[in-house]
Amino acid sequence: MDFAGKDKSEYVKETFNAIAGKYDLMNSLMSMGMDNAWRAKAVRIVEAKPGMKMIDLCCGTGKLTREIAVAVGDSGRVTGVDFSEEMLVVGRKNIENDRYKASIELLQGNAMSLPFTDNSFDGATVGWGLRNLPDLRRGIREMIRVVKPGSMVVSLDMGKPTIPVFKQFYWLYFEKIVPWLGKIHGGKQKEYTYLYDSACEFESQRQLTLIFAECGLQDTGYKNLVGGVVAIVYGRKPK
């Protein structure tokens, strides 16, 4: 992938700063309104419950963070971390009048080196973020480090469908239609071409599940959504 002479971290940060204002709208358009249901599924798999302290990596505009806050309630806490300033600006606006605002903290930080001690959280999520990290395994190990033994680590991201014809249609849609939508609704065709490229290069859900196990998680697995277009990959930190 061509990062225009920049390292991946810098390029990704600039890309998401550029699309922050239209990110939520584009997510809804690209997913045909199904993205909220996908987040709710991820929250169930991470086993978020009232009173828990959770972390949401690469939280972006805070949509998944907010979904977790509903699950942990007023007695719980969820910390969202992202390195894009503009995404966090939108995220803070999203929760300004939210019922669970007091349970949410949004911080700028680097998923490669989290500013938290070992075993600090009851579970960790990352939504559409692992493929943007410069070092996938390091990011996964950081998530494992900061959660308590027995906690779930969950990724929600694009998958690689395998159903004949359907998979060809999906990749055509992602390659041609999504960048066009980005240009029409936000004037950002190049940035949405990156999203297609990063999805192509990212590990399949099967491969990511194996990497979760390689990094030390147990009871690993994945759940396909929409025929494998999106997948939830999960594992549990050993007790």
C-alpha cells in the first residue's frame, strides 16, 4: 500500500482526521444501516456488564464506546482511546447529551503503547481499528496486557467473505461504490480508497483468530456477519 512517503501511523492519522466529520454518516451508508447491530453484538461477546471497567481501542467517534457504556451502566466505566484528534472531537460531540456521558472517558493515545497498568480493565474492544495499526501483534498484546485475567478481547472489523458471486459483488462494491460515496458525501475519495486497500490487505477472520491465539488468548473464535463481510474475532485472557 502506498502511504505517500509517510509511515503508516502518520498516514492513517491524517486519513481519519480528514474524514472525521462524515465518518458516522459514511459508516451508515456503507453498512446500509446495519453497523449499530454489529456493535451491539460485539458488546455482548465482550461480556460487558453493569459496574465493569472496559476499554475501547481505536474508538473513533465513540459509537462502540457508547454502546459499551449502556451495558456497564452508571456504576461502570468505559475508556475510549484513539490517536486521531478530529475523530475524538466528533466523539465528544456525540456524547454531549448522552444519558451515559458520565460513564465515558475519551482519550487521545497510541494503541501501540497504552498508558494503563497491567490488568486494569474487565474487557477490551476494537472496532475497525486493528487493520490500521503499524504492528498488529503488538496492538493485540497491548489489549491483552491491560485486561484482567479471564477477560474478553474482541475485534469488530471487515472480514473476507467466501461465498461465490457474493464475495465478488462485495469487493466490487467496496472498491468502486464506497470511494464514490466518500467523494459525493464528503469529498474524500482518496481516503475511502485507503479503506478498501486496508481491508484487502488485512488478515481474514480465520487468520486473525489464529493470531489472537498466537498472542496468548484462549477460547478464540470468530462470528461472521452478513456472510463474512464483517466479522467479530474474540478470545479470552487466561486466568
